[in-house]
Amino acid sequence: MKKILIVGAMALLMLCPAKAQIAWQQVEPGVWKGVVGTPEEYSLLGVAGVTPQKEGFARLPEVTLPQLANEIVGSIQDGKTSLRIPLQRKEQLYGFGLNFQTVHQRGKILNLHVDHYGGRDNGRTHAPVPFYISSSGYGVLINSARYLTVYAGSGARKDSPNAPVAKDRNLDKTWTSAPYSDAVSILVPASGAEIYLFAGPTPMDVVRRYNLLCGGGTLPPRWGLGFTQRTKKLYTAEDVKNEADEFEQRGFPLDFIGLEPGWQSKAYPCTFEWDATRYPDPAGFVKDMLAKGVRINLWTNPYVSPDSKIYKEMYPVSGSHTVWCGIVPDLAGEKARKIWVDKLEQEHVNIGVSGYKVDEVDGYDRYLWPDVATFPSGIAAEQMRQTYGLWVQRTTAELYKKRNQRTFGLVRASNAGAASFPYVIYNDYYSHQDFITALINSGFSGVLWTPEVRSSSSSEDWLRRFQSVVFSPMAMINAWASGTKPWTFPEVENQIKEYAMLRMQMMPYWYSEFARYHFDGIPPFRAMNLEPGFIPEQGTTAKLSDANLEENPYLEAVSKEIKDQYMAGEYLLVAPMFKGQKERTVVLPKGDWYDFYTGKYVGNGEKITVTPGLDRIPVYVKDGAVLPFMEARLHAPKAGEKVNLEIRHYGKADGSYRLYDDDGETFDYEKGAYSWRDITVTRDKKGKLKGAISKAEKGKPNSIANVTWKFMTEE
């Protein structure tokens, strides 16, 4: 009888989840790690190979373990791990990767799953980063390479201490189909999980700590911040040269050209070998382009064609299933990575190719390997899918770093730990508005996104997209399929050229902001929600009428987020315009703000409605802002080249800025070969504004020639 009771008790225990409070270990200042059960060794941060940027942590406020740490509970049942993180009633959540339509994530149910974006913010996206930030000033990362299910403040427990109140749908207009929940619940399909907790005290501090844990943000080469054009699929070497010449002749800046699939002898799947008919002399071609001041970026995907010279060698270290009839290198295995990277180095990098666009490592399901696939490394198919974008970034980034050469490229998939990788995410989606929301959300998750200039149906659409991309991580023209060029629409050609040159003039500012990303973890492009003085509640709420029952059967209010304006660097607020839009509302944070173009005062902590016309998109500048401009030019400065600066000051307050400088091309800055120049604007005894810049440190890089000053706001 006793034996029967013991067996019964054991069976009952197996049915009930094993719950445990988490023991926290501090791993970096303001960052703690907790473990539930037995986490899998294969993880996102492990694949990314992160090395924390330790010096940056020292410049953040000292903090203690957030109080909610003791309230986070983990449990394991049926080989799956559940995590429950408490929420306060008024908390808002941000992050969970690259979302395209929403900034506020509370109340969402997300299936974090690497995929091509399908038009819904449901967790299936190019970068489903399992990291979120609370408006209360903490962040949470789940370091798992599995498909995660997240209930971000949805699913209320019956025993909740803050349970929602039942309401009568018939008569109560405040009834909702998604009742309040006081927790984030996360399901990890594994018998353990590793959880990281980040303290603030502010949401921006949380983001900084996350980026610094991941190695600090990437610092691109200067040329990576210039303009890039992607050429038609079957262009020849001569076609590419002619296109570069036309950019030069027409006075449009160009720093690197992207070659689409036709540069390869075969693509989809890929040989990684030059087509001999279109590119008979690849080395000569790349050399000629470099002489023009234009670098070459190559499109590829990692799937190996049967006609590739590495097919036979790669076959035993590839997965069980193919993609477009090409074998899939098992990049979790060292041998497959070596075969692939050796091919890239020998055929491309050794002759001067400057970077890659790595395509189709995201989805759709019908494109990629199925979840039943197997890999020689023993890594599960879903884990491989969650990390393949990380592997291609890490592998190619390390290839360039061992040559002491910086790169800047494009990739279709990413995940946690990628902040230090020199890649910008893109896709084949076309919504300009959603591109901007994605750019905003990228700043929460340690990834970069470009609102590339896509094919446009009108000159207005073309110009509006162009104006936006100037204020983004990569100024990419990606209309190769239609053949649209910056000058295709003559009626807006002058405006296009003006904004293109503005991008180049602002390169000292963009470069310094990326340096802040690297050394201090501050995302160069980010949501207004991270800006001091911004009040998210300034967004409006509207109710749908009874007439919309079919579209909104529960007659719920629709929250209108502020998801179409963002901060660009330390001082700029950018508010893009979209096709057909004549006016727009801009929400200004507290403090005095000034017009970027004129220096005129525009407001303080209020909503303004503006009608900028076709020639402009609204850009506003903080009081006391100091912006370094260089002279307009068609190519980024080369290593050791000096440029003249025009330093602009806005508003009435004193101002300061730290201008970053290094050689712009190598990793020598990691050995101390860089400098910060202090720029200040103060008033003299007569009340007149006067600017000063600190002297270049002896033995440090100095790319500054003459300096002039421009005080934008009239006294």
C-alpha cells in the first residue's frame, strides 16, 4: 500500500509543474542572469559570440537588482519551461524584435519565429528578438534559440492579485475582448531557460546595457554611411561601370554598388563564382571601381548549387533538406563555415570586394528547410532557423575583421546578440509607413533597419522615400527591378540631389552617432519613447462606431500610437512624410525645439501641425544642439583625408557635442587609435554666441581641416 502511495505521489508531481524562484547572478553592471531548469547549450548569445563592451558600462548609473526579480517565477512541465514576469497596471512594453506596425507591445500574443514579414505583427519577422523593455525601466532577455510564445500582458490568471474585473458586454462600453493581465508569460519549448534581467533606471539605460552586453553597436566604415545603389540582375561589368559614371556625371553621391544575382554563374542556388560572360575579369573590374571611389557589394544566399566547386566538399556537412535544390551548409559546424568563408575570401574579398547582401535566410516556410530537417552538428532545424542569420553575419564579419578591414552589408534575418555585427536588415515589403515603424522598433532590439528607397509609382512617392532614407542607418536605393534611378523623375531631381548631398554633409554627425552606439550602446535611430521629455500618452484614442461592427465586432477603442516620428542621433527629431500627405502632426517632447532647415523656433512639449510642402520633410532640433557638417561631396572621405567642417548651432542655449574621429576603415580604434573632439558653443561677455573645438590629440587621427561656424537661430 505504501509503495502504491509513493508511486501515485510521484505521478502527481510529474503532472504538476515544478515551480521555482530564480537565483540571480550579476554578469555585468546592471545585468543579471537567472537559470530555470537545464538550459540548452546552444543559445542566441552563444551563436553571436558576444563579448561585452565593458568600458561602456562604467558610464552608466549604478543600480541594484530590480525589485521584480524576486517575483519572476519559472516552472517546467512536459519538457517545456514557462516564465512569468509581473507587470504593473500602467506599464507599457517595447521591443520583441523587428515589428512593422506597432510600437506598443503590451497585450500582444507573439510567436517569435524567424520569417519573412507577412504583414502582421505576430512575432514572425526577420528579427524576432526575445528581448523587451518596460516603461518602468527594466528589460528582459530570454537567451533561447527556440520558437518562443509570448503572452505580453495577455491571459489573466484566476488567482492573480490584480485580476481584471468582469464587465457586461451588453451595456458597458468599456468592455474589452482582451482583459488586462498583470504578467508577461513566456513559453520556452525546452526543459530549461536562461533569462537576463537588465536594470535602468530609464528605458534608454536598459537598451544601452543590452547593446553593451552584446559587444556594443557596430561602427561602420565611413563609406558605409554614404549612398548605395543596387544594379539590375543581369548587368555586366561595363553596365555597372557606366552606371557609376552616370552618378558621377549627374552629381549624385555614390560609395558602394550592390550587384544582384547575375554576377554569379548560377544563382538560386548559388555557385559563389563570377559569371565569365558578364564579368570576364572580376579582379580588374573591382579594381577599376575602387579607382572611381565606388566599392562593390555582392548579393548571395548561402545555399550551394550542384554546379559550385565547393558542392562536393560541402555535401557531408550540409543539412538533410535543400533550398531551391541547393544544399544548406551546417553553419553551426566549424567545417562548413570554413568551406564557405574560404570560398568567399578567395573569390571575392581577396580581389577587393567590400561586403555582402545575404538574402533568403529568413523564410517563408516554403523557401527554407522544414522543421523536420536534420543537420550534422545535431542542432535542431528550428534552432538553425532562429540563428542562421546570426551565423552568416558572424562568419562574414570575422572574415573582414581578420583582415583589419571594416565592412557594412545587408542581411534578411537576425536575432539577439547582433548589435555588433556590421549589417542592416531589409526585406521585399513595400509599405513606406511600415518601414518607418520598423526603423523605430529596431532601436529597441539591437538591430539596424533601412527604409530603403523602393520602386515608386509616382515622383512624389519616390521623393518621400528618398527624404526618409537620408535619416537612416543605410542610404540605400533598391529599385533595381524597375530600373528607377535618382534622376528618373525630372520634376523632383533637384530635390533628390539636395537630400542626397545633405546625407553626405551630415556624415561627421552620423559617424559620431554610430561611435556612441559602439562605445556607449546608444542606438543611432530610436523611438520617441526613449527620449527624455516625451509623453507617450500624447497619442490619441479613437472609438469606432456601430456601423463598423463587421470590421470591429467588439466595438473596442483603437489606440493610435506615435509610430511615424523618431530620434536620429542626439539632437534630431525626424517626422517623415508619405505619398498623398499634405500635412501631418508632430509631437514635440518637453524643451524648446527648432526647425532643422531654418533655425526658427517651433514649440515646446506640444503637438504641432505642419505643411512642409513637397521639398521638405519635418526635422526638428533640440535647443542648444550642435551639428557638425562637412562640405558636400560625392564620396566618403578616405583614411587620412582631411575635410572642412561647418558646425551649426540651434536655439538660444549653450551647446556641446563630442565629435568622433578615426581612420574610418580599419579596426585600429580598438587599439586606441581614435579621438573625441569637444565642440562647445557659449556666450561671450557681450552675450554673443561663440564656438570652440578642442585641439586634435597628438598621435591620434585628425581628419579635420578648416572649421567655420553657423548660428542658425536669429538673436
